[in-house]
Amino acid sequence: MKQLRAAVFGASGYSGGELVRLLERHPNVTLAKAFARSMAGELVGDVLPGYSSAAGQRFEEFTTGIELDAEICFLALPHGEAMEIAPGLLDRGKIVIDLSGDHRLTDRALFEKYYKRPQSSPEEVLHQAVYGLPEWNSEAIQNARFIANPGCYATSVILALAPLVAEGAIEAEPIVVNSMSGVSGAGKKASIEYSFAEVNENVKAYRLGDHQHIPEMETVLGGLGAPVSLTFTPHLIPVTRGIYTTICARLSSDLSEFELQGIFTKYYETKPFVRFRADRIPEIRRTTGTNFIDLYAQLLPEHHQVMIISTLDNLMKGAAGQAVQNMNLVCGFPETEGLL
């Protein structure tokens, strides 16, 4: 089989570096280019130690006129940069998987409100992007050329709530969501608030009421049933990687534990990266370094509510792992290739 040639933009960041690692071990892919403006000229192996096949490869700075011998491009870039690059790559016939939030929302006003910048992609590009949540959108992904990879928080919340929303099992009134994320979720940027001294032995909520994943979660979940309203509170915790989400929602009608488990089994029994367990509360360490999301659900009958817990690795199922999962679907590889 001919090797698929891939390019990673933002390859020196946390998600980009994880992509390099995954693509290097993928049996059907060759890493053709590793773009990183701030690290241009540096050996990939010096910045991302342990990646043996990248030992002689250097980071490059991308310019629009550069010859790009790659069929698929991963954009692991800060918000605002992917929309400047994606249209040109699509015009050149590339498959594009955007890990940033630039193309997850088609509503420009909503994007500007939450991302604090205008959405500049042409209309045809914006509406060409397919939301890349494989467990719920695999058919569209398989026929796509442009994938908007979901956000890490959004993945943890949508996969936890989607079966209950699709079945009409919970009320669409404000659903209370608390999520905790490791520091790598903020990206590899220098900032006092993400320094060791500030994060260690500390927990802090942030972006109350205006986190950019809120409209993403509400839009996707609303497309599965009635409009959904979330009260979402993200927290920064002193771990490097991982997301832990707890959700409390009101039931729309009486539900037994057997019926609750049946709903999750119905939707996820055949999904290779979703592990639903009714007998074990999830832990971050059980998903670290993997593309799995672990789910747990329990009824609170005295309050007519259900509690759902999810955990995943924000750099894997929340970013690079899910991007490779999407690549596998687009390119006709087994969905789990290079991820197990």
C-alpha cells in the first residue's frame, strides 16, 4: 500500500508533538513536513525527544508558495491561524484536519463573541468543514476533505450527554457541567498563570460563562434533539494532561438503572474508543496516553437527576488522537490504526 504523506502545522506544540508521535508509528503514513515557525531550523528530534525516525528532520517555516508534497495536513495551530492557511491548502487539493477552533462554528457572530476575533474563512470553506466527532458523525467524516476536530472539553461533554439527549431522556434546561483540565490544555505558551508555582497544589476556575467550547457543545447536542443549555465551569488542575468532567442533568421521565445503562450501550457498544462502565468511576490516569474516553452514569432518584462522569486525555482523544482517528476514517484505514 502506498504511504500517505502527512504534514503537521504547529508540530512543536503539545498537540502537534503528539501528532508527530502518532503519525511516526502509523503503518500507513509518512511524516513529510513538520512546520513550526518558532522552531524553524531546529531538529525535530531535539525538540521532541524519543522520536527516532525524526532524528534528521528539521522544523520548517511554512509559506504559501512552498512546495508541499503531502496529501493530508494537520493544523495544530493557535486559534486564528488555521483560517489563514486552510483555504489555500483546500484549493491545492489537500485533505485538511483543523485541530483549532477556527472552523467548529458556522455562525460567524457566535464565533466572534466567544473567540474574540472575526471568522475570516470564505463561506464555502466554513460550510465545507465537517465536525469530526467519529462516534456520532462517521459517515460524513468518511466523505469529507475538511475536518473540524472537536475541542477537548467539548469531546468530554458531548460524548457523555449525546446518548441521553438523542433519546430525550433528560431535560434541556440548564445542565450543570464541571470540567477539570491539565495544564497542557492551554498550549505551550509562556504565561505566569500556567507556571509551576501558580498551578502546583492549586485548583482554579476560569473563563466563567464565556468559554469558547460552550457554543460548540450546545450546537452539536442541540442537533441531536431539543436545544440544550449548559452551565459550564472549566477548572485548571495541577496535572500535565487529562480532563475530568462531571455532569448533572434532570431526567425527563422515570428511568431505571438498567434502562440508563441500556441507552449508553445502544450507542457505544460498537465504538472502539468509548468505554462505558456502570461499576467503576473513571479516573484520569486510566486514559492518560490513550485515545479512550471513559464514561460512567448513575441515577440520583431522590432528585430525579442523572450524574455522568467522563475522563479523557486532552492531547489524545481531545486533540491529536481524535485527529488521527478522523484521518483513518477519511482515508479508509481501520479506525483504530496507529492508536492501540
